[in-house]
Amino acid sequence: MKSDANRLQTREAVSLLIDAARPDRRHLWRGGFWLMIAALLEAGAPLLGSRLAMRPSFCAPACDTRIRLLRFWKS
């Protein structure tokens, strides 16, 4: 179990960290927000991609264009 002196030092250290981060609080929240958006996109991209790829109307124009380009390039 921690002694009272260790607890006091821990509280003082945490308060120093909080005071040091106070001017950058807005940037910290903004960075955390963008990290959450990136995590959601990374987790959701495979699901969204598989749903969009299964739709024939979504993939057909892109696939047709790629096939035409490949045929043109081969000949």
C-alpha cells in the first residue's frame, strides 16, 4: 500500500501534468476526435466496401471502364 508521501507526490505530479496541458486542451480534444474518426473509418471500411462491392449497379460502370482500358492497352 502506498504511503501518504507517495500519494501526495502522485497528486502533485498529476496536477502538474494537467496544468501543463491546459493551453493545449483544444488541440488535444481535436486530435482525440480525429483519432476516433480514423478508428471508425478503419473498422467500418471493410464492411462498407463489401456492401458496395456486392451491388452490381455500383461496380458495373467501373468494371466496364477497366475492361475497356485493358483491351485498348493490350491491342
